[in-house]
Amino acid sequence: MFKTRWLLALILVIPNLAFAGLRHYAADVPSSSWKLSEQSRLQCTLSHPIPGYGNALFTSMASKQLNMEFELDMLRLPKTYGVAAVYSVPPAWMPGEGQREIADMSLRKQFNGDLPEQAAWTMLSELEKGFWPTVYYADWYNPYDKVAVGLNASNFAPTYEAFVNCVANLLPFNFDDIAYTVLSYQKNSTELTKYSQKRLNMIGEYLKEDTDMELVLLDGYSDSYGGRWNNLQLSIRRAEAIQNYFEQMGVDPERIEVTGHGERRHVAGNSHAMDRAKNRRVVVRLAKP
């Protein structure tokens, strides 16, 4: 580890000299390109092609918590396990500026390199200032070579602004938050409670962005007040109302299954109003490929 750090320090202190056995991958200034390869309310991905090497990817996903991940998408995946050092390196037109250590990146056999949220945000902020985040490691295919992979900050700012706006517009929940939902109803009606209407609106917002549902299961239930036949039909109508809503959001009708259970499978007793309210429900289960 000391030997690796010593070599990296030598490379970083004199960045413009050519070292035997150091292969450097980075886009030059004219060809430096940044783009939003994914842009929706479910996912934002900022990508940067690295000629001859692969792509650098920054991704944030819809979630209750703000998140960010950096991935180094390599054309040649690691053959062994190792560690890479990630530095923020000043370009040649910033004389006198020093390099900054960002993080260590674990290299796993046959996997892309990646970094968690804090390191990813640090790399983005360094790019915003014009620095080049650079990954250094010993080559796993040639024991005589060291590899440097740089992210060119040229042409970064305009696309980064669009990326930040995309991240700010991500849904504040993800698929797992809505994949299983219990919707509750007013007494003897197909009208949802206010809370359940809010939950249904959340599912609708998600389906506007991701209509690729493999299967949607809707199970309707009722309390035990009223005749069995009437309760069965009421449970079916409740589930069919949700079915119609999902179809309007773009879900293929062939992938929606509706089942009415009426008074069967209670989750609470029926002697108290609060318990009966728990039995008046539609259970929504979503499945993706």
C-alpha cells in the first residue's frame, strides 16, 4: 500500500510528465462530452464517455431520501480484487493548485467500480470547480502498468445544471414504497378515505413514469354488514374502480387481475366501527419484470 501511495503521489505532483508504464484514459477538451442518459422522475443519470475505457456515471434514484452513486462502467472488468485511489486533480491550466484525495474505491472481480453518496457528491462539486476527478490503480492485466482514468470537467456545467434540476424533481418515493398498498373505504361505498386517496395518487404518479408493470393484483374486500351477495359485488366494484384508474395511467388491462372476496378474509372484527373500517379495503400488489 505504501508503494502504491508513493507512486500516486509522484504522478500527482508532476501530472504533465509521461511515466513509463502509466496508461492514461481521458477525453480531451474538444471531445469532452456530458449528457443526461436517463432523465425522468424515477431516475437521473449523468454520463461522461471516456475514450477507450468506458463511461463515468452519476445516478440518483426516486426515494424518500436524497441519494447519489458514482459508477465507473469499464469495457474491461477487473480480473482480480484490488483498491483504486480517487483524487481531484487540477488541469494544466490551473498552475499552483494542489490535488485532493477523495476516496478509495474497492475493485471487485468482474464488477464495475463504484462509490457511495458522499464521494460521488464530492466528485461532482470538484468537477463544478473545474478539477478532474481521477482514478488510479495497478492494472490487473499487465503487472508492469499503472492506470489513470480522468473525468474531464470541460463542457460540464450546462449539463450538470440540468442534472441537478432532474434530481430535484425526482419522486419522493420508489417502487418498494407502493408495491404493496392497502386502500381503505368509507362505509358502504366505493369512496376512498382521504389517506387512501393520497396513497392512490402516489401510485398514479409513479405509473405515469413507469408503465412497465408485469402484473397488478387487486383484491377487494368488505365488512360483514349487509347481505353476502351485496358485499361481494361491492368488493368487486371497489377493485374495478382502481382497475379503471390504473388503465388510465397506462397499465395494460391484460396485466391487471381483479378479485372480489366480499366478507371473506377479515383482518379485524366487525363488532366495532374502527374494526369494520379495516375490513373495507382493496389490496394493491404490483410486480415488475
